[in-house]
Amino acid sequence: MTGTERDGPGIVITLLGKPGCHLCDDARAVIERVARELDVPWEERDITRSEQDTEQYWEQIPVTLINGVQHDFWRVDEDRLRAAIAKLREPA
């Protein structure tokens, strides 16, 4: 687990990327900032370590998942990411 180890209410952000990807570096900076500010854990997964991930996401990286569900690809919109997390935190 990267970033904070504290749990938001069951929320985890996952960044799917690969080494040498400059868009992944940009996405990582946004995700790190939002995760830290909103106290949400995040992780990063290298798609080149999984044939399935490589096949599924190669043309979309970086890909952002929230709780395993695809949220964004290519670029991470900071406001959109914050809004999605806020919505998940709303009482049911």
C-alpha cells in the first residue's frame, strides 16, 4: 500500500500504470495529493506484471480505479476524483 495506511470508509484508489510513463507520473502526483488530503489509502499496480492487466489497460494508462471500478484513464481530473470520493462517503 502506498500513501496513507489509514482507511477511509472502505475507499481505495488504485493507479494502473507502467514504468517510464510520463502521464502515469502526472496521475500519481494528483492521486497522492488527493489521497493525502482526503485521508484515503491508495496503491499503484504495474500493468506489465500481469498479462491480463496489460491486455486490458495497455492503451488507456494511466487508469484510475476507485474500489476496483474504473474511474478515469489517460488523465486524472483532481476535482472529479474528489467528487467521486465525496459521493462514496455520503450516507446510504
